[in-house]
Amino acid sequence: MEKREGLDTRTLLFFFLPLGFSASLVTLSHIIINSTLVRAENSEFIIASYAIAMSLFGITERLGVLLRQTCSSLVRDTYSFKLMSRFTLYLILSLTVVACLVAFTPVGDFIFAVIYGANPDMVAYIKQIYQVLIFVTIFSALRCLNQGIIIYNRQTKWLTIGMAIRLAAMYLLSLIFISTGHITGKTGAIIFLVGMMIEALVSYIEGRSLVRKMPERHKSRIESKKYIFKFYSPLMLSSVIIVMIGPAINIFLGKTGDIELAIASYAIALSVAQLFLSFFSYMHQIVINFYDDHEGEVKRFSLIIGFIPFSLLAIFCFTPIGAFFLENVMGVTGRLLDASLQVLMFFLLMALIFPFVDYFNGLLMIHKQTKVTIYSQSANLLMTLVVLVIAVQFASHWNGIIGALAQSMGILAELIVVSSIVMTKERKKGKLLPIIKGVGRVSSNR
């Protein structure tokens, strides 16, 4: 194994693989849910209803997930942890109030019927699912608070352990529902809730243990909840922009020729695509931790692994493996199987682009230009909306394919914006091509 400046591929792999496995387990949990719902009698209706509820839930849940990086960045002593805990409580209360308005008042009827285009029967069903997801939001926020402490203390193995236990519990509960034959949209939400509660418990136990070892005061302490909000609010704005993409796609899929088939096939294809992509969602961590001291090796490593998700997804789509997995593992059959495979092919572009977007976002963090993500993600959302409007207007019969195409084109727009800004920065430092030039330099020193 070659070494240069004390860093080799083995070191990078040992750092990267645990993060990738942890992220992949998250995606597997959603595949377990979809594999359960697809076995219901009216699977297209149920999956479509669950997907709509989840797309709106993703907005509030994402705001809770931001507590993870906020806590890991700011909490350094027991005092700051108390401030963060209070901030978390206020955030949870705010998110719960908003979610209850959606779940128990005509506000939800308007959102799901008018904005999403669901019929009256589906609206009532979606609201029942969303009522369970309110509790998922609460436990997710509590989980991320404690995971922030775990990450700061570099005990990240507990994220993987907690996720593995969560996955096992969800799978067992899924088998119970399948054996009874009683599967509804709330079934998926209940499986999700139980898994989140278990992961939150594991994170709480380890997080509290680590907090007790922290000093009462640290030199880089925070003094008020206002300071926490000042750090949190830019992340919140950026995240709100990006999480709007999911609901936007589902809203426009509700205007296609076959709403249930469109949303169900898109949801299934997206869960499979995310299974391949999630493993590579920590490229930015490679950049953050190693780029300054080992620039060439990071570029070479990123270029090599960046094409892996595209290659794997292509094999999945264009060989019998894809149909076999969807039918025998996820239980997808009939026209939903054919539609899901067609949608999945249009995610190939996203699979090709995604790792490099994450790589460039890591460089933005190195350059302390994180505000740029607001512009790049706005470009993503804008392009997604443009493609959705055009496709629904002129090719509504494409159904779920419209969602995959729009999402792929959106992330392409994000790549163009973020790479252009990073390359401008790199040119000023005499580095014309952030990845390719680094590869050439490493090769010339072999």
C-alpha cells in the first residue's frame, strides 16, 4: 500500500466506511417500510398516501436533525448542554404545534387536498398517518441532540450501533404486521416511530454518559440561547430550501395521468436510489478532515469512489438484479414493478452527480463559504420546479419518471453553481481543477 505524507487509501477507507454503513442503514429502514406497505391489498393507494405524509414530515423533521451539527459544533461543557437542551425543548414545542395544526385542523385538509391534489378519501388517510409522524419528529430531535454530543466526543460507533438496533426492531415489527395481514398507511408510520424511539434511547444513554464527563465550564463556552439561534438559523434556511424539493415533486406528481402509480413508483425508486447514494453522503467529511494536509490524496480518492454509485445503480437497472430485488425483496409486482424500474433509470444522472456535489460542499466548508449552499440549493429547487412544470404540462403520462428527471436536473444545477464558486476560489490559489489536477499530481509522484 503506497503512502504519501503519512496518508494512504487504507486510512481513508477506515475513516469513510463506518460513516457510509451508518448512512446506508438509515435508507434500509425506509426500504423495510416500503416493503411492508407494498404487501397491502391496495398498495398503490397506501404507498402514495404514506409518501405524501412523509414528504411534509420531512420539512419539520429536518429542522430537528439540524440539532446534531449544532450541538456537535457548540456544546463544550455542561452549561452549554443545558442551554442547548432548552433550545431543543423550544424547537420541539414549535414543531409540534405546527404539526398538530396540519394533523388535526382544516389546515391539513387544505395542504393535502389543494396543494398536493389528493382526493378526499386520501386526505383523511394521510392525516391519520401524519398524526403518528408527529411523535417521530419529537424523538428524532431528541436523538440528534444526544448524537451531537456523541460526535463531538468521537464515539461515532454508537450512531452505527443505535441504527443497527433500530433496523432490527423495525424488521421484526414489519414481519409481525406482514404475518397478521393487517397493513395500512399507519403501519409504516408505527414501524418508523418504534425504530426512532429505540435509536433515541440508545443515543440518550450514551449521550448522557458523555455529558457527565464534560467540564462545567469551557473556554469556548456559549452564553445564551440567542447565540445558538444565530448559529442555527442559517442552517435552518438552507435546509428549508432543500427539503421543499420532496413536497414539490409529490405535489406535481399529483397532477399526472395516474396519481397513485406516479407517487408510489417514484417513492419506491427513490428509496432504492437513496440506498446506493446514502453510502456516499459523507464525502464532505473526507474533505473536511483530510483536505488541508493531504489535498492530492483526497482528490484522487474522491474521484475514484465518486463513480461507484452510478456504476452500481446502472448494474441494478440494466440487469435482472433490479427486477429480482424489487419483486423478491421488496415485494413489488405487476405494473408497479415495471414503473418503478423505469423511474429508477432516470435517477442515474443523480447518482453520477451526487458524490461530487457533496465533495464541493466539503470544500465550501474548508473555505468557510457555507452561505453559498443557500444559492446552490436555491438553484436546485428552481430547476426542479421548472422541469416539473414543463413535464407535467407536456408529458403528464410519464408519471413517476417526471419526479426522477426533475430531481436529477435539480442536483445538476446545484453542482454547476457550487463547482463554479469553488473553482473560482481554487483558481485564486493556483488550482485550476479541484479534482483532476490533484489526481495528476499524485500520479506524478508515485
